Amino acid sequence: MSVNAIKVAILGLGRVGTSVGLSLNRYSARKDARQRFEVFGFDPRSGIASAAEKIGAIQHVVRSVYDAAAGKDIIVVALPYAEVQTVFREIADALREDSVVLDASPLKRPSLEWATRLLPAHAHLVGVTPIVNPRYLFDGLNDTEHAAADFFDDGFMLVTPSPRAAKAAVELATDFSALLGATPHFVDPDEHDGLMAATEGLPALLGAMTFYMLQRSEGWADARRMGNPAFGQLTHHLVDTHPDDLRDLLLNNRENVARYLGETITVLTSVHELLVRGDREGLEAALVEAYDTYQVWLAKRTSGRWDEKSAAVSHEKVSDTLMSGLLGGYLTRRIRGEEDRD
């Protein structure tokens, strides 16, 4: 069986980008692999790309986003969010005809608008957002060192295609997601960004502002000695996310974040009143309701079964059909709509 060689560029080698590389190399090493991936990596931070190469996530370190994207079949964008618009502009002239750009940015509406304005019409952008392996749900780690080949296993990949992306490019994105171990799930960009406000923007904002409040308080001189894992998990965005990225995550989705923040303030105000009154029953009722609902959510999130029919895709079971004809030497012809020729 002949094996197609696929050139993939990963722009951004934090935990997500590096895990993509490890997953691709895991697939390439399989005896039944229909494709072999040659992975090129770029990261603007000193030493990060070399670290990703050392752990086997990439085969080639590239020094610029232009060189990384040039001539590649697939380009995965997993860079800090504040850099994405600039990177789209920088890679535009490097993209080969019918290359597929998989954009893992946390917000889709702004990215789709940037892509329409900055990327050439002959390239195809598809937004992807990993909902990762539940075993990593609580570790709060986002660095290269903690990347893993199974980071996407038993999770979901939210897929948000650009309106001008060809059908074959979208099919490639879903097959690529399955190869990584994730079940693809299509979502509207506005719906996606609303959900991201609740599950990413709001937690990041609350953690950052909790620290901001404490470091300005009179008790900070003593409180600063007391940080334990609970405090570290709450405030981890201040370690692994640059303030510019947090700013853009919040401002580019400000209406959704503001809505959820307003609802949170209402709840916190009610809890504040319960505490001031010493209302044991009221506080207990709120905590029990949250606990019970959380246990149901956690069970479904861990199993991946949100209804009786749903089940996560096993990456061990897709080898017979995965990417057959969508990649390698057939990629360009498929996206153009031409028939394959043996």
C-alpha cells in the first residue's frame, strides 16, 4: 500500500499546537496509516519550537510564519490570539493553491472576517476548536511541556467553515479531527463565540480580576503567602496567556462576555446578601443545586455521551476510511472538484 506524504505546518506550539503534532506523528507510526505526515513548526517564542521538535511533535523547525506556510497542504494556526490577524496577512502570499488553513483561534467570527479580507480566495479556511480529552479537564496547564498525543482523544472538535471554503476542504477538516481522536461537530460562528464567552472568556476574566482585586487589597501582604492549587487554577490565565491575548479575547467578544458577566454579577450580589444575612438555608440551596447539576454535566462530559445516540469517535477505528483520497497527491484535485485518477 502506497503512503501519501502530507506536509503540515503548525503555527504556534503551545499545548494545542504541539499536541496536534504528536497526534499526527502517532498516526504516521501506525502500520495501517494511509498517509505520512511531515510536520513543520513555528513559534515566535525563543526555544519553544526546538522543545516541540525534541519531544517528537515536529520534524522541522521553521523561523518565520511565511516559510512555515509556504507550499504546505495544511496549515494549523494555534498562535496567541492577538497575533492571528497579523499572521493571516503574513502568510497570504505563501499559501499554495487549494491549501487548507485550520484556525484554532478561540473566537470564530473575527477570524472569519480577517480571513475573508486577508487570505487569498484559492486557500480554504476552516475554524476548529478542540474540546479536549476529559482526562485533562482539571489540570489547567497550557504549555508545550504538557502536550500529549492523546490530548484530543474522546473529545470533540467544533468545526466552523468559512463560507467560501470548498466542500472537500470541510471534509478534510472533519477527517483531520477524527484522526486526532476528536468527534467533529459543526457550529455556527456566532453560536460558537457565545459559548466561548461563557466557557473561556468569563472564567479567564473572573480569575484575572480576582487576582487584580486581591493584589490591591489591604490584606495582600499576608494573602500572597497563601496561594495553593485552588488559587493557582483560578488564576492560571495570568501565567499561560499574555494580557494582549486576554484583552482581544474579551474585547472581540465583548457583547457576549458582558452579558454573561452581568448575569454573574446578579448571582454574586444575591450570594453576597445571603452571606451578610447568614442565610444558611439559602446558601446551601444554591450550592446543592450547583453541585447536583455539575455532577450530571461532569458525567456527560467525561463519557462524551450527551444523548443516547452520541458516542465519541475512537481514533483506532477510523483507519479504513480516514482521509482516503482527501489528502496527499489527491488533495488539490479533490478540492477543485476533479475526479481522482489511479
